Amino acid sequence: MKHLLLFLFLIFAVCVNAFSADYGFLLSGHCTAEENIYGRASFSSWCSIPFDNSDFFISAGLNTDFSDEVSFIPELIRMEYSTRLFNSVSIRAGRIPWMDTSRFTAKGRFDGAEILFDYNKIRFGASCFYTGLLYKETANINNSKSISENESAFDWSDFSNTYFAPKRLLTSIYGEFPGFPFQRGNFYAGLLAHFDLDNSEYFSTQYLLLRYTFTYKQFDFLAAGAAELESTNSNGIRPAFAYSLETGMQLPTPIRDRVSLGFRWSSGEGQYTAAFYPIISEAQGIVLKPGFSGMMIINANYEARIHSSFSSEIGARYFIRTDSSSFIDNELENDFYSIGAEVHGQLLWVPVSDLFMSLTGGIFLPQTGRAMHSDAKPRLFLRVGTLLSF
């Protein structure tokens, strides 16, 4: 551990002293009250080095959970080299942030490379990524559908088996078409292929991904969809589908506020269809945290910028299953598909530019649905978080 910290410090020191670099530090943490009370904190440093036609950015840090046994877990958060080869061609490589066209299938940080062709009104890109060197707790790679991943907590004595995320290979091509088919709209289309390298049984998924955004005066609209082909040895090739819709409006009030309505749906396991498989495991709620597979979510939100340093949000979601197997919960008892509603709120305060504080809370009401057993009690969630940069 000491050797690793010394190595990271030396890299940072060399970057800062050898080049005209910009650098900084981030300290973040949160305390969460759910069924139990637990906390998490992280400390990271970053360094950005400009060159003639390129840039280099590196960020590394330590994560810790405040549990029975506190341990410090290192992570290379980001390491990106970007360069412009020609006026219309640029490349970035390393551990880089990336999102797929749909915005709900694959997003986060990945190891690999991306090439972009920018022809003003049209942009094309291609990328290739690997996930097996990421830290599993922050990578959030979804479990394989045919085997259970190793969910053991991180252990220094078994580093290789408890640190790394599941091994996945992702390749993608995509395009962005501003002003198509209407001047105020943007159309995005892409193809994504995903291969599970961990599994003894063949498992892969391929996606056609579409997204369209449109704004007019105070109104905005978003539609995204995915058509998936899942390939396994046991079930052959089966289709799966998912889509999301959202519409919002800036209200004519003295403050900056917005109201929105949204709808998300993904296919579940059926006789001829597969449950939609998002590569990234992303919780669909604040209190109840189902994945997107086999789920339908209806949501309403209100956001308000009350002051330049203070904003708030309040919202509600209703969860409905689209199959009886994708969502797992200890209190599921019936074959009904309506799970229930949750209400949540958030307060954000930025007293100075280097300090960010948040308070998030919510309640899930199982009796508003029929899938939980009859005496299931409401679930509460509360989180206090802070981020300090210097």
C-alpha cells in the first residue's frame, strides 16, 4: 500500500514539475441512512498537461468505506490522452469517460480509444473499450445473465479476484446529425457490440441505438430507444427492446425552474424475447434501486434554482415489472407486476465555488403496489454528501 501511494505521488510530482501543468485535489464523502448507517469517502488528485495539439489528463485517488474494518482502496480514476490529427479528426485514448447513443446502455469510464470525425454538421465516431481493469465498485458493470459475478468485498490478500470489474469488450460506431430532420432537433444513431469474456458459456449482445432531442422556446423533448440481439449457447439468439421518453418545460416564474414528465420501459424475459441487458448497472430509483432490465418507470420531477448558490428538486416515480424474474427483492410475494411508488427530494448548496453540499432523501411506499407482501413497511433513505476541491 505504501509503495503504491509513493508511486502515485511521484507520478503527480513529475507531471507538475516537468510541464506547464494545471492540477488540483478533490475530497468527497457521504453518509447514508437506509437499513443501516454507513459512510464512504474518497480523496483524489488530478493533473492536466497541455501540448501543442494535444492534452494529457490523469486523476488517481483512494476510496474508503467506514465499516467494521476500514480499508483504503486505490483507483486510477481517469487517464486520457487526446490529440487532433487534422482539423476534422481527433483521437482520445486511455481511461476515458464515454456514453453510448441511448444514454442508458453503457456509460461511465472505460479503458480504450475513440476516434471522432467532425464535419461541422455531421459527426461520426468509433470506439473500442475493455472493462476488466476497472475498480468494480465504481465501474458498475452489470452481472452476466448466465453466471453470478464474484461479489466478494475487496481484500488486499486476494487483490486480483476482488478488485477488478467483470471482463467485457465493447465496440461501437455512431453518428450525430444536428438539425435533422428539424432545425431545432438533433438525431443520434449508433451500433454497439458487447462480449462477455468472463463466461465459459458464450454470451454477447448487439444493439441498435437511437436518440432524438428537440427544443422549442421553453419546451424540450427527448426520445431514445434500443433494439438488442442477445446471443447465448443455451437460448440462441433472442431480441430485446428498451426506450425512454421525457418532456419538460421551463416555467414562466421569477426563478429558474423546470417541470418534467418521463417514461422508461424495457422488455422482460418472455417466450420469444429476452430481458433487455444494459451493460452498466444503474439504479432506477433513489430508495428502491432496481436495474433497468424488465422494468417500466413513470416519473415526474420539479427542479428549481432558488438562488445562485442554492437549488432543489422534488420528484416521484412509479415502478412496474415487465417480467417476474429480472427484479429481485426479499419482500416480493405476489405475481402482480405493480411494485409501488417512491417520492424523493434533493437540496444542493454551493456556498463557494470550491465547496458543494447535498442532502438527498426519499420514501418508498410498497402498499401503493401489489407485488410486495401485504405487511411490507415503507422504506426510508437519507444521504448527506459534500465535495471539496482545492
